[in-house]
Amino acid sequence: MTAVRIIRRFTCGAVAMAVLCGVPKTAQLSQQPGELVIRLLDAYAQGRPEQAVAALRDVGDFQELSRGMVEHAPVWIAAAAAQPERDRRRRVAALVALEAGRVALDSADTWAQVRELVEWGCVQVRSGPPTEFERVWLLASISLIHGAGDIYFLTARAVGGQMTVPFAPIAHRDHARQRFPDQPRFHLAPIVLRREVVLLTNRPGVLVGYFAGARATAPEVEGQVRETIDDLRALTALPAVEAEARLRMGILWFQLGDLQRSIDELGLAASLPGDPFVSYLAHLFSGLAHDHGRQPAAAIQHYEAALRVRPHARSGVTALAASLFLTPRRGEASALIDASFAVPSVVDPWRTHAFGDLRFWPEYLAQLRNGVRP
Amino acid sequence: MIGLVLVAALGSLLAEGAQRQSVFRSSATVVSVDVSVRAGDRAVGGLGPDDFIVTDNGVPQQITAVDLATVPIDLTLVVDVSGSTAGRIAQYRAAVVEIARLLHSEDRFRLIAFATDVTEVVPLQPAARRPPVDRLTVGRLTSLNDALITALVRRVDLDRRHLIVAFSDGDDSFSVTPTSRVFQVARRAEAVLHLAISPASARVMAPVPPGANAATPGIRYGGGLQAQGGFPAEPDAIRTLELAAQATGGQRLSPGFSGSLVGAFRVAFQDFRSSYVLQYRPTGVPLEGWHSIGVTLARPHDYTVRARNGYFGG
């Protein structure tokens, strides 16, 4: 077979097929979607998930893939001789759907193509009594939905604005809560995607003044923020999410200009053990709140505390360097910046906090892959 | 559009001895001030100490030295590679290489790129070395303020000058630092900052290019943010950045900016190369606190005189 140049957006992933077959990439005009689906599922079921994911990255048309999965995966599942293996294959199919979702997250266009496949995967895991695999699968699916910012997937309704729904809403949150009513993150999940939270957490400090102007022209915005704060307050009764709920309350109070309430909630969030992501952001936002309150010494202390949690994180480094530069410690600012560039890139919670639970994806994926091992 | 931040930092010269005398930090303080004197587009040459009048907090000062910019330059380019620059990255890479060629062998070059994050693409290196511009890749959002802070706080060797030129096509959308902090830092920075910022335009996030960082997918459908087309702008942000540049003795290069990266740099660089470096030892004023600097010419003129507007002493 002659090797020819591959065009990326090739129906049914000819390259994906080549990857799975372990042969050089070639263009094959007449690949059947079913063949690709079967090979993806087989690779995953045989303990080669990375090979399957590599093939997914070369899929040109996720809608085609979705149709193929819906049509051919049930046959593949049913082909297993014994029920335990059929159950495992069902989990594999659901996980492949999720992996496709992760790959498709790179683009708004591809996420739109794959979201119904993810929902199809949800149907697969919901068959039978609730299991631990299902619980983690649902958590993982929500992490992707957070990454996409797809509130319509989660709540089946638009929230605010005049945005038209571009595709079918799916009440995924309801699926999760019905199966696991006591899972705290399923209660927090939709709040993370609310407009007030999404809008505000990316421009803190800047928006302290925003609301001052918005109050006169859009007073309902403040009301919505306060409602969200109330909903978050209710979640502080759940230990598993208390710290994050307080963190997000602290950020929203900051945006409303109530610096003292902000500082109080952020202080509580930072004091709770467990999640360094939350702790870092609680200190960072505390620093910002103190900066706005003209308390530079306290701000510096909090920026330094944030960097003890996550050394060299860019947001903390920049905030601290800028603050130090205005003090007799200005000479430290340059060294701080230089040191941060001298180390490999650090995942900065500031850069990822708007994507909610996506930060848990690697952890969930590891558990799920363990749950389908041959 | 690419954002270039060139920071020109004015280094103060050691008068004598091995002890470091830095601007604003020593009891034997020597203040150095970059002064641009232009007649329209033309730099005015041939001026000496007697041609300038310098005041420090309103008190006339004795100018001890005037230099016509023979001090080596540290150039920091800060490049906007946010999502809206997709499709122009090859042009930007070529422009950076061309800009680096304009420097002299004794000059040094640093390249900072910013999108959602701020990255030091090229650490400070001799200008003669070709910058590895293939490391410039397109990102998503715009951390302009954080990038400016990163460039401005840099400590500058006393025998060098630091030039920063910033060029960006949009409002900041992701910095942790507000624009007011950029202004505060600029007032204290050892640099001259020029800004080439076009009017706020791209509020809508560009599609993620193939191969973009999958660890930071964009917010696509969350709330009303995408429907609104982006993040709300910080009030008066552009004006604040203009004031920040002026505080350093620099300026905003737009409006009227042609859109050429190299063209913008040539304007800023020519101005910087042809600037005078005035030195004086502050007398008759307490060293601590803010010092307002006034620079004028002794004789009537139609020239434009530009210098940093002050420094923090002590």
C-alpha cells in the first residue's frame, strides 16, 4: 500500500484505523465506521487504551463516530459469551465514549459533535444497579462538561442572556443525582457553570468596579449573584465540597465589593484541609481582596501563602512580584519572576479554575481504566 | 495582532568606585533620565548640559552628564499571541527576527509572549544570536497586564538601558493584575515603555487552533459569557496603560499605528537610540518618597520633550 498524504478531517478516521492496525498512515476512501468502532473497543478492552485514544485524536468526524458507536457497540457488547464480560464491555463502551469527549474538548465544534455520544455512554453505565464505576464515570463526565462550559448538557436549560440553545439540552445532572443523591459534587456541579460564576472568576478585581456600574442598569445581576451565594452556602454543610463552596462564595463577595465577607469566606476555605487547588485560590483571592482594601502587607502574606501551596504558579508569582515592587523589597520581584521561568511549567490553578472539575479528569480516568482492565 | 512590549529601562551609570550606585537606592544617588527631544519625526541632536533644565520636586538640579545614548540596550519584546493572532503567527516570527537584527552587538534581547499565560520564549541573550521564534505559538485569552508586569519589574544592570515595547490588539481578558497595578509598577520601573495598542476589538474568542493546549479548553457555552462575546473590559484600561507608558518616558504609538510590527518597533527604537541620558545628583530635596522630575529646554523651541515623570527615592 502506497503511503500518501493524510488529510486530517477524513471521514471515519482512516488514520485512526491505521493507528489501530499498527501500519503506516494511509488514505483509505472507503473505511466503514463500524470497523473503526470495533477496533477502538477491542483495543480498549484488550488493555491498550492509549492506542485507542491515539486513534480518537485522528478522528475527523465525531458525529460519524457517534453514529457508529450507537449502531455497532451494542453488537460488540452482546457478542461476549458470558454476562460478566458483557458487563465489562458495556463499561468499556461507556469509557470510550468519555475518552472521545475528552479528545473532542479541544474545539467547540467537535464537542458539539460528541456530546450526544457522551450521553449515550451515560445510558450504558446507568443500566443495572448503581456501581462505583458508574459513580466515577458520572464524575468524569461532569468534569468534561465543566471543561466545555456546557451548562445545557448539565441542566437542560439556558441560564440568563438571550442565547439560543444551539443543540438539544440534556439534564445530565438529574441522571447523576437520581443515581447518587448523596454525591456532593453533583450538587456543586451546576453552580460552577452559572453565568455569575463563569463571568466573574476570570476578571477578579477588575469586576469589583463592574458591579458598581451594573447595579444601576442591571440590578437583577446582583440579585442573581446573591442567589448563587445562597446556594453555595447551603453546600457548606457538605464536608466534601465545603472548602470549594466557601472559595466560590468568597470570590463572589469580592465581586460584589464586600471585601470583608470575601476575606472571611476565603479564610475559612484556606483553613480547610484537602484540596491544594482550593487552598491556593483562596490565598490568591485573599491577596487580591486585601490589595483592593489597601492592605498591601496582608496581600503579600497571602500571595506568599499561595506560592507555598503551588510554588512558581504564574498568577501568584505575578501578583506577588507586582506587590513587592511597590515596597522596599522591590529587588525580590525580578528574582521571583526569573525563578518561575527557570522551572518547568507549573499548572496554575488561576488558569484552570474556570474549568471546574476538569482538574480531576486524570484521577477519574485512572480509576475508570482500572475498572475495565482485562 | 501581535503584542510587542519593548521596555526601555534607563540604567544609571556608576560614577566611580566598585560600590553599586543605583538609581533611587543609594545615599550617593545618581539619577539618570532618558530624554527624547524631537522636532516632529526628527530627533534633535547637538544638545548639551546647558541646553536642559531639570527640576526635582520643583528644585532646579545641576546636570552632571549628558550622553547621547551610547549605553547598551536590553530590549524586551512582549508579544501578544492570543487567539486573535491565529493566521499571523508566521508573520510575527519573521518580524521578531528582523527586530533582533536592528540591535547592536553589545545589546541584548528578551522575548516574552502572552496569551492565557505569560511565557518567556527567549531569556535575555546577546542580540547577535538569532531568537528561536519557532517557539511562538498561538494561545487563547489575553494576559496583557501580567505580561507588562513581568517585563517592567526586571532589575536592570546599571551600565545598560532597558527598552520595552508593547503591542496588543485587544483588552486584557485574563490577567490576575489590574491595569492600575501596571501603572503603579511603571512609575517605579527602570525602563522606558512604549505601547502600540489598537482599539479594543476582539471580544469574541477565536476558535481553538488544532493542536492547542488541551489542558485549557475554552469556555464555550457557560452562562451568558460567550453570547456576550467575551469578558467585560476594565474601565479606562487603555488610558491607564497610556499613562503608565508616559510615566516611564515612553508613549502609546497608536492610534495611527499602521499595524506593522517592525514599523512600530522602528519608531520606538529610533526614539530611544537618539535620546539623551541626563544625570544629576539630587540636591535640595529629601531623598525619600516620590520625586517629580521636570525636564525642559533652556531656550524657546517647538520641540517635543519627553522624559519619565518621576521616581521613588530612598
